[in-house]
Amino acid sequence: MADHWWKLLLGGTVTLTALVVGTTVTGDVPGGLWWPTMLLGLFSLSALIGGVLLGVAHLMQERSSGTTS
């Protein structure tokens, strides 16, 4: 999983960007879509943070083993 850290980072970034652009263009989120929008934001932030953490772990693992990919 640590080798695929960039997929989480990219997925979280794209999802968060789409959410921000979508809410900026449309304005206020209607009441019925507020919770799904917040859950999508939470998912995207979690994926983004997970990607960063796994990327750092991958970098540290490569440094300690002395190999590069």
C-alpha cells in the first residue's frame, strides 16, 4: 500500500478541488445535500492526509534501505 501513496494523494486532491469548485460555482449547498457534501469533504481530506503520510513513510523506508525506485 505504501507504494501507491500517490494515488491517495492525487485522489484526495482532485476530489477536494472538485468539491471546492462545485460549491463555489453553485453557491450554498441545499439542505438535503449538506451531509453528503461534508462526508465527501471528510473523505477527500482523509485521502489527502493518508497520501502524505504514506508518501513520507515510503520516503523514509527508501532512505533507510538505501534503494530508490
